[in-house]
Amino acid sequence: MPERDCLETGFGRDAHLVGDQRTGHVAHSIGRAQPRQTMAITEAVSRRSPPARMLAAAGVVTAVFVLSNAPTPLYVRWQSQLGFSSSTLTALFSVYIAGLLATLAIAGQCADRFGSRAVLVPGLGAGMVACVLFATAESVPALLVARFVSGIAVATAITAGMASVMELGGAARRRMAALLASTSLVLGAALGPLLAGSCALALDRPSEAVFSTELAILSATVLLVQALPFAPDAPPSRAWRPHWPSVPRQSRMHIAVGISAFGCAMSCTAFVLSLGPSVLAQLNGVTNPLVAGAMACAMFITATLAQLPARRAPVRVILRLSFVAIILGMAALVIAVATSLASALLIGAMFAGAGHGLAQLAGLTLIGLYVPEQRRAEATAVLNIGGYVPCGLMPILTGLLVDRTSLAFGTTCFAVGMTLIAVGSWLFVRRALRLIPPVRSPMTGAAVPRSASEHHSALCNQLDGPLPQRRA
């Protein structure tokens, strides 16, 4: 796939930030109020950075994202050993979302002001703490704390980690850097479940092996971050204050459209990651943890592949395809419960992944078309927060229902409920898109193309010049 196309499509569950990086809003170590001399130093360092250093920064993102989904194949084993309920199992996933959201709200701003290294090192430290807690966990509170702290670590990789890849790539390698940043994210998200599933299949105490291995990787990654040639950090402006991400009033309808699809898709993938292994074990009779890990891996790969043929389609078509994929995934989930077919659950997970990738693509395209350039970073944060909130709530509600009824009934209710929500969201999106006027270029007055591919090409042309300076 050409490098130009990779910037728009995104790869995996957190590539939503790549769309912002393309337009120059990269959370690198230059703050909005820093002097031009510092910017010149950064450009000079980036130009001298060989591709190996850019690859090393991408490796940092991959190392952290291995931690994000590594617990998925181990949930059933922990549930059997500690005897907790399905609602507790879904809470383990949701508390991870809480840590991620809380950190996303501030990590990008901190990277802007204090530099990528100042955010990455504490984030890697949080990941190492999470590994120790996972490896030694003998109670539910320990697992909850471990998941929360791992969410903090992953959020720093989404912001400062991906930004560091762009920074070290320099102006001459922006397209390659965006490709590396996005693929490193999905690679880590896919490798984590495979590593944990393989260890769970071969070892009696897999959690110790999985998280000891990840601890060693993160320890080496800290040394790698210290050696990377980031630009010198400048002191933050005294006028700067952390703030909650927001979007301009005229762009709120566009973000609401993106959230409508992204929230539905994220809720479906969250179910697969939290209760999917339990459905495999209890309803489909598949107790092999490697199968659960492979299912999560396939879901993320499908999220990537689904965007490739859709990147040239209008946003309206991408959104429609996303909702169709969600509905088909929920139908496959009902079939898996009714017939005890593991293959139906796998198909459902892949459809959910496709819906996730398409919704992400549509949301990024709407932000690129309708949000002012200087507010796209905050709009991306709002899109993620809007998607992750239902993603955290829906599994908890389903877990509570499962505890009071049964896994089969709770899973069926989740699938039916998400289908109804997807239909309602699509009706809202259809009406909202009719109210969105064609956006026109302020320079030529010509209508801006609505397809992701054409809009991406225009952004690539803008990247031929220097990075725009951020406002103080």
C-alpha cells in the first residue's frame, strides 16, 4: 500500500491520532510558546535521524501496546482461580479504559510542553508496575489496579510515543513515520494476546511468564528512550494550564456523527476482549487460551484491512458500512450462542473489528474536513473519549446482567441491544449528514472532496511545506 494512503486509513484500536499527526499537529517536544531556535534544533535533529532511530521509536509503541491486550486470554484462568463474577471480569476491562481516558486528557498537552521523553519514561514506569502487579496478583483489587495502571501506560504511548516516531522521522520521512506509528500500534495490540495465549497453553503459571517477559521488554525500552535523540526540552509557558479537550461549536455535529459510529464499534470490540474468552469456554466449549488470543489478534488485523478498500469512499458510505459490519457482527454473536459454534464467534469478532476500523476512518475524515486546523488535536481527543466511554460502560452492564441471569442470555441481550443502538445511530447520522453543508476551501472557494482518499491527498500536499507553528 502506498505510504500516502496509510496516513488516512490508520491501523488498529488507537491509530485515531495519526490523522492529527498528518496535518502537523504532532505532540512532539516543541511547546506552543517555545522559541524558534528550539524549533530549528528539532528540525536539524530530525533531518540527521536515520531510519533506524525512527524504527526504534516505533518499537517503543509496540512494546507498550503488547501490554494493552495481553490479559485477554488469561481472564478465564483468573476467574477460575479467584472465583470472581462476570461483572467483575468486565470491570477489569473498564477500569483499563478509565486509566486510559484520564491520561489521554492530559498526556498530549504534557508532551507538547515538557517533551516526549518526559512523558514516555513515566509511562513506561507505569507499564512496569502493571507487569509486576499482574505477575504477582492473587486478588481482584490487585488485578484492578494493574489494569488501571496499564491504561495509563498505553495512553502515553498513544500520545508521546506516536509523536516521537513523527519527530524522529523528520520532514523528509513524515509519510513513512506515520505508517510506522500506526502499524506499531496494531502490531503490539495483536502480539499481546498471542503471547499470553501461547504461554497459557504451554505453562501452568502463564501470568508470571507473560508479564516477566513484558517487564524485561519495557526495561530495555526505557534505556532505548533515554538514548533516542529527542530535541532539547524547553520550560513550559507560565500561562499554560491543563484543560479538558473541547471542539468549536460549529464542529460539534461532525464530532457527534463520528462518536455515534465509533462508540458503537468500540463497545462491540470491548465485549470480545472482555467476555469473548468466557463465551468461548462456557458456551462454545473451547478452553484453549491460544484460540482466545488468536481471536483478538484477528479482530485487530481485520480493523486494519477493512479500511483499505473503503479509503476512497465518501464518508457517508464509510459510516453505512461501519454500521452494517456492527449489525452483522452482532448477528454472528447470537448464532454463536445459539449453536455453540466457535467459528461464528470468530466471524462476529472480525465483523466487529471491521466496524471499528471503518468508524475510526470516518471519524478521522470528518475531523480533517470540518474541524479548524488549530483545534484538530483536541477534536481527536474528544472523539476518543466519546468512543471509549460507552466502550467501558457496555461491558459492565452486560456483566451485571450475566451475573443475574446467564452468560447466554446476557450475551444475546448485548447483541440485540447493540443492534438497536446501531440502527438508531445510523438514523441519527443520516439526518445529521443532511444538515452538514459542503465545506469549501478558504483559498479557492472550491468544494473540498468528501472521500477519505481525496482528502488525504490534499493533506499530503500540505505536508510538503514546514510544520505549522502552534499557537501559544
